[in-house]
Amino acid sequence: MGYRDVKFDENSVFLVGGGAGFIGSNICEALVDMGYTVRCLDDLSTGKYENIEHLTQNKRFTFIKGDIRDLDTCMEASKGVDYVLNQAAWGSVPRSIEMPLLYEEINIRGTLNMMEAARVCGVKKFVYASSSSVYGDSATLPKKEGQEGSVISPYALTKKVDEEYGRLYKELYGLDTYGLRYFNVFGRRQNPEGMYAAVIPKFIKQLLHDEVPTINGDGKQSRDFTYIDNVIEANLCACHASGEAAGQAFNIGAGGRLFLIDVYHYLCKALGKDIEPNYGPNRKGDVRDSNADISKARELLGYHPEYDFEKGIELAIDWYKEYLK
């Protein structure tokens, strides 16, 4: 199954919060390509206009430059909307440790503003980005909903609070909310620049430019790397899910587990490079191992990820080769 197999009424209106970001812009593009009406709300603090510029020529697409910290902006954007897919948030565990107050404002208050606007405007489904970081210091593998540990970063805490609000908005107000715990998403348009860049685009860029990448820690950390199209599918599946599944959070991964050093060597081989990496200190707040048990999402959302790591990374590498020319 792929996201194109998930169908809606042709007059459906979608609002994508953070729609100019990596994940949001891919969701916007998919929905527009499928023929639906899409509003993209983004303040461009981390998202990029260039990610959605090609969509602005389409009459079914509207870009709203606005901040989710402003409730009136969220209300205006949510009028007449059927489905909200809120990806608006600031990512990066290390940056959240440096800026906890800003993360509270954007990731908690901003998400709550979007949820409240969806409730007031009678939105059918509110789907929002959570994170595998909510598992915190739990050593249990695979990660299973209901078996969380203590969170170890402000970023993770913001996502945990969002999930609690999602539960309350279902229980108190009847808004169908669905939290998607993303596991290390990668793919086209993920930013390879800057000190907070995700590891896969950063490694690809450095290897393509014959630079020596630095791996934080010993490289034996494991991750469930998940291709972007799986995440698009999960968002659309959640919009179709039963109200009985609402108010909950779901693991969204590929269901695999790869060691960082193995991913690095895989990229070296795929790009025809032979560069030994440097090793740096462990990053504060990082979870050591992650691997998603996706059985709950399969059962309650109908999520069946189409892309494994190999299939996804091949497409990602092709995109970066073109993008980084």
C-alpha cells in the first residue's frame, strides 16, 4: 500500500501546519498531486518557501505565512477545513536543551492553539507530529506504546505534553486527535545544512563533497530510519481512522533497526566513497536505541509502510545528488 491508495471526498480541504518544512512540504505536495485543496501555514522560521514555491501556481494550494503561537492566525487558517495535519514544531534534541523556553512556546502552546482552532472550527480529524523521543530512557526494544520511560530532553517533553492534550481534547471535547510518533524520518527536502541537521542528509552532503563526517558517540547507536513517503501515508491513514482510535499516539516507523556506523558505511558504498569518519562525544539527550513496534498503527490506522530503508535511501540519494549539484 502507498499513500495514493488513501482516498477522500474530492472536495476535502486540508490544512498542513508547518507545511513549508521537510515533512510538511512533502505532505502538501502529495495532497495537491492527488487533487485536494490544501492550505499551508508556516512562519518560515525553520521551513523554506522554496519547498512549496512550485505549488503556489496551483489554484488548489494556498500559502499562509503565520505563526502557530498566534491563536487568531490558527483560527483563520482552520475555517472550513476538514482535516488538520499539524507538523509545525521545532525539532532537534540538542537545540531544545539550549532553548527550552522557545520549545515550550512553539511545540506546546503552538500545538494547543492549532488543536483549539480545530475544535472551534469543527474539523473532522486533527493529526499531529509526535516523536519517538517520548520513549526517553526506556531500554525496552522494540518501542511499544504504553512502555515509555522518563523523557531526557525538553523536545521530548513538549511532544509528551502534546500527546496528553490530544488525549484530553478527545475525552473532553470529542475532537478526534491522532499523535504520530515519528522514528527518524529521512528523504527529499530534509535540510543537510547547519549544526542541527539530521544525520542522513548531513552525511550524504559531506560525502558528496569529500568531507570527513563526524559520528557522535561510538556509532553503535541504532535507529528505525523511516522514509518520508511512509510518513505521508501515516498522516492520510490517520484521517481515515475510526473515532475509537482517536486520543491516542502511534509509532510511525519502518519497523527496522540499523546501527549508525552501518548506515554510514552503506552511504559510503552507495556514493563510491572511502572516507573514515571522525568520532565525537555523545550528544546530550539522545536516545541510545530505537526500533518501532508498528503493530498498533497497522491495526488501528491501517498503516502499512511501503518503503524499507534500502528502497527509501536509494531515492533519497538520487534526490540529494540533484539538489546538491
